[in-house]
Amino acid sequence: MKIKFDNNKYIIYLNKLQTSVFENINDLEDYFINLLSQIKNKYNIDMNGLYNLNIYLDDYYGSIMELINIDSFEYYLTREVDLNIKIIKSSFLYEIDNFNFDKNKFDYFLNDKKIYLKIKNDISDKDMYILLENSNLIYDTEKLILSSKKI
């Protein structure tokens, strides 16, 4: 798990192993109680209030969560957290600078003079590591895919 704070939201990166819980709705409450506890303890983040939680799921990467605080005032004394959860099935894109990736494993897209990869099928952990080290991960991709040209 990796967390970034960007524009008043927490972005939480989880790999495939950490996202299998989304397959069973009954396990979600326990999962989020545990996850928020880990975030509070490991990163020393004091969380309370109402949050929108957007969960972007990708078959190959895993998931990325955006945790956006909407209101803290009512919850200040109780120190509770309420979540509005939205789960979005997505195909993550990877912004790259060159064409050094196997065309059998990836689709290439062009948008606004930028090149993006989309994973076609399972890749090895090594290939995923190389891809992540040499690209910018784009997880909110719906508009980008619709406006891109496949190359």
C-alpha cells in the first residue's frame, strides 16, 4: 500500500492481492475498518468526517482509491468516518515516452501528442514493475480512452 496526498484527497494504491475483497460485498465493512485503522496508525493521519471514496478497479494492476473529505464538522467530536463508496471498473493507462514495450502485450493510444499503453492480458510481475517505473499511471481513464486514437 502506498498513499499520496494530492489536491485535498488521499490517493491509496493497492495491488491485486489487496483488492480481492471487492468480490464479496459482505467483507467490505470489515475491510474498510481495517484499512482506515492501518492508514491512521502507519501514516499518522487523523481521519474523521464524511468522505467520498472512489475505488478504481483494474484487472491487471489492482485498485486505486481516492478518499476525498467532504465534511468534518459534524464528526469532529465523535471522530467517526462515514464513506460514500463508488466502485468503478476501469482499464488503467500508462503514459510513456517511447515505444519500447511489446506490442503483443499492450495496446497503444495517442491523445494530445502523448502516448499511452493499455495492458491487453496478464503480464509478469517483472514487466509490471518495468512498466510502472517507466510510465505515469492514469487510473481515471474513461474520458481519455474515449478521446484517444488507437495506434
